[in-house]
Amino acid sequence: MTTNVERYQRIARFYDLLDSPFERGRYHALRPLLFRGMTGQLLDAGIGTGRNCEFYPPEAIVFGIDISSAMLARARKRCPTLAAEGRLYQMDVTNLSFPTNSFDNAVSSFLFCVLPETMQVPALRELGRVVKPGGTIRLCEYVRPQGTMRRIVSYIWQPWIQWAYGASFDRQTERHVPAAGVAPVDESGLNRNRPVAAAKPCKASPSTVEP
């Protein structure tokens, strides 16, 4: 069975080309929403080829991780500042090497849709561990569309995205948020392929958690 690491090592050189129709038509408009209001130390988990880099808040200090060295090689070209300052790491999101409470916030785009069910809670739990109390974790993921025609199209696409990316429309990551020890802030957005926020439980005032 092909692992996700093997998939992305294989597809990295073609990834941006294959993804370009979706990036232009949908994803490019969603990415800025991931970073709205975020400052301080920020983790981009599953940085891939670095598509998020142009949207990083100028006042944030961003660190990026990816499990695929081939994808990171592409990210180094697209994110020269992170590369030059040694803030790109080959790392597994379920086993992060960062100390607890290292980041003010974290984001992830199209990472959890490629993680199997057994890795959903460990990955969310690790993000919750490295994000400070009161910080926010924002995810943007594939989900099964609600409309009849789009739903049919998603089933037609499923074999391709499974083979190429190891992705699925049916991960239902929001179900795993409570078990991971983080509190859901806005789950409604996830079902429309928009960012969903999951805030780490706050030890101080709940008002510090992003609404």
C-alpha cells in the first residue's frame, strides 16, 4: 500500500500544476481567511509547496512543517524568508518536535483530509499541545458537498484524489475536535470548505478565545 509520504514524494513536482484549476477557482480566495487576525508565532502545519506564504500576516513569525521532503523543497523556493531563517521543518504532525506552548496560533490547509481516521485525534492533540492557551487552530479541508450535483461530482473525483493525494471528502475532522482536548469555536464553516476554528481550552478568561 502506498503511504502518504510516498504519494507526495511522487507528486510534488506536479502538485502545483495539478492543483492550479482548484487554486484559481476556489482555494486562493479561502487562504487569507485562515490568517485573519493572527499574529505572533504561527505554525503552518502541512505547508506543502508553500501556497499559503503570500498570505502570512506581516507581523507574524511563521514556521512551516511537512512530512514530505519533496514538498518542502518546493516550499523553500516559494517561501524564501522561512527557508533563509531556518523555519521550515520535515516533521510529522502527529509527533511534533516543538516544545509545548511554542505558538500563539496554528493553521492547516488540506492536511486533515489526507490523514486517516486513526491519525485525526493525535494530529489535533499535537497542534493543541504546541499552541498556547487561548490560541486558535484554523483548518481548511475537503468535505463532501451538500448540493446534489456537486455531491455526485465529488464521488466521481474520489478515486482520483485518493490515488493522487490520499485524500477523502469524508474525514469529518470536526467530530474529532473534542476528543483531542481542543474546544470547537466555529464548526459551521467546515461544511462549506471554509476555515474552521478550534481553540485550545483557555486557562484564563474565555473572552481570549477567538469567536
